[in-house]
Amino acid sequence: MELTTTTLLVTFAGVFLICFMKGAFGGGFAIIGIPLLSLVMDPITAGGLLAPLFIAMDLFSLRYWKPSTWSKPDLNLLVPGLVAGIGVGYLLFRSLDHRAIAIVMAVITLIFVGIWFKAGGEVRVRPRSSPKAVAAGFTSGITTMVAHSGGPPLAMYLLPLGLSKQVYAGTTSMFFTVGNLLKAAPWLLLARPTGNVLSLMVICLLAIPCGVWLGWRLHARLNQRQMYRACYGLLVVTALKLLWDGVFGYIA
């Protein structure tokens, strides 16, 4: 990969956007910034580039999403499934049909958002469910490993709990901090960054402090209702991106 001005600017913008989402919503919407990276590099290279950057983003985000913003009971249920899902995703990475996974995840996400929209755009608070939490963590582990799109399964579990906006974002942030730490080594085995990719990675580190901080500033300005509506809106964007990737993958 040539380190051209276009490659540098586009990649930096993509990483900045991911950092912004991390600061505003705690993570889970990395796929929003990945289309920019796909303009200048293949998906495997992008995965190898992002794996260490995700960890740097997560560590910096802990400055804002402190332990007081984590829903520990939910994390205790979600994380074991996440660990198992990442393991399964890595073992089956080469054999899984990424296109089919993207389409199925997109359809499920759109149905989930459709139900919310039909209910008038209000969150109907539901009790915590251990089986649902484990299933959400497991599914998120697989999709974050194969497509950097672990956000929808987690959101579909957390949003109906009616958590405060800070606890929702903090729990999401901590969940993906664990996930990104776990999937870094597998991704670096699949795509070992060398040469220009390493240089690009170092340059993109500069996007993290400003991106996360600006995202956090947006989070502080949003009230509870606006925060949840933004999350549901981002789920639609994520689902459409997944649907595009899946369908276009079969056509191309």
C-alpha cells in the first residue's frame, strides 16, 4: 500500500470518525468509519490497522467512561459470551460467509429498530435477562471479529434496559475495551501491519485524543431521549451498511 496524501487523509478521517463515535456513544459503531478506510485499502489491511488503534482509543476513552458509568451486572453477563464469540469468530474466520452474516445482522437490526419506531420511538423498559445477555455477547463477539460490527447485538440488549445515557455509553465502552483487547492478537495474526501500514497507524494515533474528546462533548450536550434516538438512528445506518456489504458481495 502506497502512503499517498489521499491515503493518509482518508484513513485519518475514518479513524477520527470512529474515535468520535467512541467518545459520543461508548463504541459499537466503528463500522460507520470503516467505509472511508475501504476507499484506500482492502478489508484485511484495514482490520490489521485498526486492531491496535482500537485499544488506544479504548484506553483513552477510560478517561471519560470511568467505572462509575459501567453496569457491572450486565457486563458480568455479556463478557463471557463475548469471549466465546471472538474465539469462534477467529476459528471460523476463513470459512464463515461474511456476506450472509452481514445480511442477517442487517435484517435483524432493521426489525429491532422497526419495532421501536412502531412503539412511537419510546423505550419500553424490560428486565435484565441472562440468556439474552449471553446471546448478545456471543453474537457481538462473532460480528466484531469478522466485520468490526459488534454494536447492533449489544445495543439490542442494552437499549431496552433503559439505562441512563452515561451508564449505557460507559457499559458499551467497557464491553468493547475487553473485546478489542481480545481480538487484537487474532487480527494481527491475520493481517500483520508492516512498512507503510505501521507508519499510517502511528500517524492516526494523533486523531484519537481530539476525536474522543469531541464525541464526549456531544454526549454531554445530548439529553437522555436524544441520546437514545441517536443510537437507534445509528443502528439504521449500520444495518444499511451491513446490508450493502452483504448484497454487493454476492453481486460483485
